[in-house]
Amino acid sequence: MVIHRNEMSRERKEKMRGGEGVASLTHLVNCEGERNIRMLAEITLPPGASIGKHSHETETEYFIILSGSGVVNDNGADAPVKQGDAVCTGNGAFHSITNTGSDPLVFYGIVVTY
């Protein structure tokens, strides 16, 4: 199956997970009904926007940074992220991400369930 970009669903989430600003999501595939994946999306945060702190109990979330720069709070420790970096959060750990740069922060968000 080929899914063309113009066929992918999009949504805007204000104050996603208690963060600041608006996150724009492009769902690369529809994961509804899938057994081991809950989300596969391209997420864009404009400068100053964030996804608030949240945990992953029975799943793991991966962020693959495509462009821009920001800071991830990885289970209580702040770490800078930029293009090419990856973040892995699971087993009850928590994280948040903030665009601290002057360009949009674009990354894939992938949530795999156990």
C-alpha cells in the first residue's frame, strides 16, 4: 500500500499534553486497529511551542529529530536535541520536548505498545 502525503490525516493540538502553543501532526499511517503501534506521525512545533511532560507505562515513544532544535526533558534531565538525534522513552519513564530554536522543530513521533 502506498499512502500519498495529500492522503494523510492532519490535526492541530493546542497545548498538547499540557505544553505550550500548537503542535501540528501529520499521521503517516492510520494506526487504528493495529496491535503494536499506536502512533506514527510527523510532528511540527513552532518556535517556543512544546509537548508537556507525560509518561509511557505500557508503551515506548521514539522521537526522531528531522530538523530544528530543542530540549527534551528525559525523565527529569534536560538534553538538547537537533537533526539526526533520537529519543527513546518507555518502561514508565517520562519526557517532554520544547522547541528552543528559531525554526520549526520537526520530528517523527512513533509509539509502540507492548
